[in-house]
Amino acid sequence: MADKSNKYEDNKPGKFYVDKECIACDACVLAAPDNFSMNEDDGHAYVNIQPKNPEEEELCREALEGCPVEAIGSDGE
């Protein structure tokens, strides 16, 4: 389970975030490309845009559920 106190500063403020357990597998970027990006310098994913509609919200939930190391979290706001 993702740890909010261990999340990357790259994450845009809001419900979803990526923590420092990320292994840069790219699964979240493939699942929700409008919301997740890769920091190529540090080798990790982050939330670049919080979801703006129900479709993006669903894709972000799919990314969260599909993360192999559970590095994506949701504050449930």
C-alpha cells in the first residue's frame, strides 16, 4: 500500500499520488497517460495532472489497482 508520507514531490496536489516504492515500470503511464508521467532523470512515475472527469478518475483507479508494487495511492478526497 502506498504511503502518503513517502510520496514524490513531483506529484500534483490532489487525490492520487505515487510514492518512493515506484520501480518505473510504466504501467500507470500506459493505463492513464493523461494523468501519469515518468521522471526520466530520477526514474519514477508521478501524477502530472489530477483527474478532471469520471473517465480519467476510472483510469487512475485502474493504474492504482494495476501497480505491481502498490506505489500509487489515493487520499480519497
